[in-house]
Amino acid sequence: MRHAFLVGGSMKEFDKESLSEFSGKDGKPVYVAHKGKVFDVSVSRFWKTGAHMKRHPSGKDLATEIQVAPHGPEVLERFPQVGTLKMEKAPERPKPEWLMHLLNRLPVLQRHPHPMVVHFPIVLSIVPTFFIILYLITGIRSFEVTAFHCLGAAIVFIPVGIATGFFTWWLNYQAKPMKAVRIKIIFSHLLLGLVVATFCWRLLSPDIILSLAGSGFIYFLLSLSLIPVVTVVGWYGAKLTFPVEK
């Protein structure tokens, strides 16, 4: 049965700093918070390492993380409530009524537009280099043409990925300054510029990559540069979804 821990006749109040101390380290219990309530989840085998499913760290408010969990917040009610969390952040700015109506009708828009479409620009920016390599190895021109077509498709999907990224950032994080988001914005625009440059060069010089001599080698390096840029974008995007354990 769920019960509350009382301190001096009243429930203990935590702030973010004091809550963070209960992360399961150094023998301390594992606490998490949701909607102002602090729960002791130490007995759960899913929290025994201090991080649920290796992505949700304890000692913090799970208000955002619980939205993408395969279960609802009612699961936390199975554990003892040990206190309350002092809500320090300002209330969220109200969203337009038309948007709330749309989100109620299409709840998938609340979390999934960006993760759903971002895979397309990632793949379409990486595979051109591999098709070019296949062309250089086999001499089959259709591989090189496919690389060109992928670059064109990437030009279409990268802006879609950027737009949905801004939407998700605004909707779920209130457009708060975040290092990972800032880096993703910079490198996403860099990626778009590199893809456009590579595509236009190939469009104006169809035989640019007939060999790796001279300008053909520079073109290949330009295509190759897309891979590390995409990797940076993907890495910081993944950190938002799957935080790296320290």
C-alpha cells in the first residue's frame, strides 16, 4: 500500500538540488518526481541502477520523460510517496487554442514529428558517398546517378527535419536554450549547405566524378564530409532521447 513519509507532522519538501542527491549512488535510495510528488522507487528492479531502461535518470522530475514512456504516470502511484517537489519553474506559456485542438485530435504530433522524419535526411545525406564508392569500384554509372538522386532528395527532406525540430523544441521544451539543440541547429544548417553545394556541383558538371583526379577528388571529399556532419546532428539528437550515463 502506498504511504507518505512525514517530517515533523508534514510531508517533506524537496527542491531540484536535494532531489538529485537520491540517485541510488553511495547506498542512497532512488527517488523520482512527477507533478509535484516525490516517489521512492528503490524496490523496482527497473530502477536498481539508478537509471530506468538506461535512459531516464533518477533524482529528477520525470514530467517530460513520462510522456514518451510505454506506460502512464499511474505506475509511479504503486510506490510510496516520500515527499513533494517544490515547483521552481515558471508556468508554461499557454498554447494557441487551435494548436491544442489539433494536438488533441492528433496526439502523435506532440512527440513524434521530428523523430519520425529526421531519419530520411540522415540516410539520404550518408548514402551518396557509398554509392560513389560503388561506382568507382564497379564502373557502373547508375550507382553514381543514384548518389546524385539521393542528394536531391536530401535537399527536400533536410528543411522538413529542421522545421519539425524547431516545432518539437518549441512544443516540448518551450524553446529553452539547450546546448544539444544549439549544436543541432548549427550543424543541420551546415549539412543543408554542404548538400546543396554537392548537388549543384554535380548538376553543373555531370562527369565530375568520372575519376578521383583533380576536381573529382575534391568532389568526393565534399561528399565524404557529409558523414561526420550528419553524425554530429544524430549524436546530439540521440542525447536528448537517450541521455548518456556518466
